[in-house]
Amino acid sequence: YAVNMAECVGYPIREFARLTGVNPVTLRAWERRYGIIQPLRTAKGHRYYTDEHVTQVKSILYWLDQGYPIRQVKLLLNEPPANPSSPSDEWEDLISRQLASARDLNSRALDDEWSNGLASYPMAVYYERCLLPVITELRQASSDTLILNAYTHLLQRKLSQLIQLQQKHAEGPGLLMCTNHEQAELHLLAASYALGAAGFRLEYFGVHLNPDDVRIVSDMLDFSWVWAHVHPTGHDEQVLWQSLSEKCRIPVYFSGDIPDDIDEAQALQQPMSKQIQTFIQHAGGRS
């Protein structure tokens, strides 16, 4: 039913996405495909969410973090059992389909898989439960170097395109993303897409910015934070990244191979969902 905006305290979809970290595409899919998270509507038909919906999203994210696919989550929300059954093998099916498409170099099938997956799941969940297992499997098969490189390239291209679209509407505080190695780029792009869903305005200028470059760029542009995802390197480079947090005028958060002397509050530990939640909590307190 329609709500009178003057009478109701709540959130339009973009603000609700910022609050929950679940992007609008996924929120609409949860509503249309799965019948969960049913927003109110304004007289003009715009979606409108309340604090009760915030609680519902927290429940959904809890079950997703336990490994349950979205179809099972709907049942768990309706009747939370005392002893829930184990997650179904839907994730294994998704992983198998992606591995088959990757080994066939079927870029269209992969693109469809990713579009469907990212509509149904928050990025951090999808990355940990599906994308990372596919990459790990391909890395373990020494004969699959060509397949791994092609898969990684296509996925990075997909995420870059999605981030570009997402950032056209981003009006939140600025966040500079950086990494020191091509092998760490996929994690950084996935985290960037997840943070974009929470309304952050992001910039990423590739893997070739050294810590001094990052400091200069952060001074040039109106950023509130830096997120550095560090790939394991030699001691000398780690010292350089460590010094970034001392020289930079804004807070620097680290993930990946976190330098030793970084303040615990700015060290983002695995898995990605925890990194995203921790950062959003800290950033929410500062913005």
C-alpha cells in the first residue's frame, strides 16, 4: 500500500542500500524473485523501507554468512527452525557451472552467471562462496593457467563496468582504493563494488600507485579514507605501506598482508564480509 512520506520515518531505496550495504539491484531481486523484503510504496510508486526492513536484512545476511543460498533463506526467515538443516549444495552447483564455462572459455555464459549471482547476493557473500572457490580451484590446477588468466580478466572487466555504472550515482564520502599487485586486484574490485553498494564514492587508479603516490592523490582529491589491499611483498615494501598511515592526512585501512605495526582498528581482517562490515561501521562513525 502507499505511504504518506510526511507521516512515515523511513528510507528510499538508495539510502536503504547505503544503510544495509545491499545494492538496489539485489534488493529488487529479493523482492521480485524471492518475495522477501517487501517495501512500502509512496503514492508515486517509489520503494520505501523502514527500520523493520533493516532488521530483516540483518537476518538475511546472517543466514547468507552461514552458507545458506538465498532460496533456503526465505524458508528460514518464515519459520526459523531450532536446528536448521545444513545448507543445500546450490553453491556447489554454481561453482561447477562456472568452472565448466571457464574451461570452455564461454564468456557469455560466465557473464550471465555473474549477473544472476550479483543480483541474488551481496558482493562479499558471492565472492567468498562462489568466485573465490572457482579461482582457488583454477589456481590449484597447474594446467589451467590460461583458463585462470582468462577467467580473472573477464571477471575484473565485469566488476570494473559495474563499478563505473554504480559510481555515476555515488554521492557519499570519498574513498581511495589501492593495491600493490595485479594478483590482489580482483579482491580490491570486489570490495569496491560492495562498498559502492553502501553509497561510497570510490576512486581506483590501478596497481601502479606506490605509497607516496597514494598520499599525493589523497591530498589532491576530496577523500575521507584510503583502503589499501596489500599483496605479500618484501620487507622494504611493507615498511613503505606501513609509513603511509603515518604520512597520510586521512585514515588508512589495510586488508590482505597487513603491515605489522598498523593500529588494530585500521586492520581489516578476512573474510571480505567482515572487512566490509568493519569499515562501514568505522566510516559511519566518522562521516
